[in-house]
Amino acid sequence: MMDWLRDNVWAAWLGIAVVLGLAELASLDFTLLMLAAGAITAAGVGALFPHLLWLQIVIGLITSAAMLAAIRPLLVRKLHHSGELKTGSAHVIGRTGVVVKEIHPDGGGSIKLNGELWTARPYDEVSTFPPGTRVEVMSIDGATAVVYPVGDPFSHQYPELDQDPHPTSGKDSEPPRT
């Protein structure tokens, strides 16, 4: 058994790495994962230099220490301290859109938000926002965005809103220019 272990020390290191990796699944602290990375590195050194146990240990420790110092803090910050995942309509809260149909307290207004049309109403019971006004979504009430104005109105005009659905024909209309 000892002769096999001396000749296949890399397999022992891989076994240690597997045990540390499985233990990491229970802790989710990323410490054992970094130690497993050191054991895998030691396995590689063990495959190349099977009789230099001291070199395997030193390289494994250096790798583990480097992973603990450099990689683990990045992983912990990214995975444990990331922002709250917003799902459903909550993902639009705080986003900015543009009024495309006048928003008034009686309802019926709409905004363009992230390329989608949303029904919208003002945050209070007295405000009216004309088309082109930039608004921010304060909350979602059912399927309606509750909005308030921000900044200056966009200069972009919405031609579909300016067109009269029943154009007049007759003397008052100007002939097309050529």
C-alpha cells in the first residue's frame, strides 16, 4: 500500500481535493474550494515529481494561500453581496421612460419604458404630464406604472400622437408641396 501511495501520490492529492470540494458544497464559504484548488495543484506537481513530497506541499500551500487572498474575496463580494434580484414588474422601478400619451389623474396615460408601452398614472392626484416628458417609475400598481417627472422633456416628437385620426379634406387643407 505504501509503495502504491509513493508512486501515485497525485491520486491521494486528487482524493483530498474531492473531499474538500464536497465539503465546500455544505459550507458555501469558498474557503474549502480554495484549499481544493491547492490540492489539485499539488496533484499536478505529484504527477511530475512523485518523490518530492515537500515540493508538492509547498506548491499546494502557495496556491491555496494565493487563491484565499486573491480569488475568494472577489467571489464572496460577487455572490454574497450582489444586489437583490428583482423579478416581474419590480425590475422597472427606478427606470426612466418617456410619456407617449398624456398622463393625468383620471388615467389613460402611457409611457415608453425599455422599448415597451406601459399604462401610467401620476404619483399624486393632481399632476398632468404631457407627451415627451421624461418620467421615472416610482412603483407599480397592478399593471400600471406610477410615475413622476424628471429632468427636461425630450425634444423628440411622436408623430403617431400628432396625427389627426380624421383628417379634414377641403379648402383649409394645403396641397402637398413638390
